[in-house]
Amino acid sequence: MKCKSLEEVRGNIDRVDKQIIEWIGERKNYVYQASKFKKDANAVKAPNRVEAVIEKVRDLARDNDIDEDLVEAVYRTMIGQFINLEMKAFEETALRLE
């Protein structure tokens, strides 16, 4: 979509940001669910899974003509934060089971 003004650009960015926030919330819900299936902290950190996701999003970025390094940086930050959340949820679940 070609915008005709800075206000239109900003309006569209705000719209996209709203969608991104909603999707982050949805992803968070799945992260919490995933923590219930994991047996230990290594399963939560899942370095092989992280690298598989990074490879997948780099491919998606390339297919959509988006800078792969930008997408990787965003995803590494996001995944790192989600791992922190998942670790907290995992630890809370483990404490309840004791």
C-alpha cells in the first residue's frame, strides 16, 4: 500500500503494531502451554528448536524480500524473552508438583 502522507504511514504502522501485539499475546499463551509439557530446564531452553525457528524465519524473510538479519535479530530477542517467561512458568509448575 502506497501512503499519501506521513499521517497515513503512521496510522498504518499503528495498525500493524496492534496486530503484532495481539500475535505476541497469542504466542505467549502457547509458550505457557508448552512449559507444561517439558520435563526440565534444558527442554525449556531447547537450543535446537531455537535454531530451527531461526532458520525457518530467515527462509520466510528471504521469500518475502525482507532483510534476513533484521528478522533473525527480532526473533532472537523475542525468543529469548519468551524462554524467560517459559522458565518462570515451568518453575511455578514444578513448585506446585513438589
